[in-house]
Amino acid sequence: MSEAQLGLVTATPIIIIFAVALRRMGVLSTAGTVSAVALSVAIAVVLFTTQ
């Protein structure tokens, strides 16, 4: 696993946890949270497979 892939594996869960925490605080809407999680996972998958 390259350093870029390790970074993706590390950063994606942090982004998801942060989005959920913002949702629980009432800062993000449900649609915003779902889109943030879905897009971060999609970007991570694309970048992980092309590295």
C-alpha cells in the first residue's frame, strides 16, 4: 500500500466522523451529511484504485 492510499484510508473515516458529528450538533442537514459521506467514499474509492 502506497503512502497516498494509506492517507486515503486514514482521511476518509475522519471526514465521515466529522460530518456525523456536525449533523448531531445541528450544523449540517441530513442531506448534506449523506452527500458528504457518499462523495468522500466515492472519491476515496476512485483515488485508491487509480493510485
